[in-house]
Amino acid sequence: MIYELRIYTTVTGRMPNLLARFENHTLKIWEKHGIKQVGFWTTLVGPDANDLTYMLAWESLADREQKWNAFLADSDWQEAKAASEKDGIINAKVACSFLTPTKFSAIQ
């Protein structure tokens, strides 16, 4: 199993737009494409309160490439993204890391 850690730093004041897009659109589209989320977190205390951090689980990098590319090409996603950004971009920065669990990790 491979885990993808993604951190979205939103433009100030745009976090509600990002959360609404995930809740009302993105998660349903991911389900259609078999994308599995592990969890989502907002920053309570830390360097940037404008961060949304989430993790996805993949069988392999090939699994990720196939499903993520299908998601990005999905017309429902493209429409939801465009509608959510009609008043301007939401994310100022996106960071992405691929992680493998250690043998002593609770998550395998």
C-alpha cells in the first residue's frame, strides 16, 4: 500500500470554498473512480491555518496514475472545479508526497 499526503494551502478566506467542493463534489467523483481517502484535517495549531491536509491510499503508483488521471479528465470534476473557482482560485499552493509505511506503523 502507498499513501499520498496532500497539503492544500488556500488563498486567505477561501477555505470554506475548498471544503464545500470536497464535501459536495470531489468525494462523490473519487468514489466513482475508486479513489480511497484515509482522512482529512484542517490545521488547529501550526504554521498555516489556511492548510487542508488529506491522505489517499493506493495499491501502487500505477493504480494512482490510472485513477488520478481518470479523475482529472472527468467532466463532472472539471465542472465542479470551474464553478468553485468562478470568483478566483482557491489554492495558493499544493504539496504532495508519496509515503510507504514502516514495518512498525499502525497503518499498513
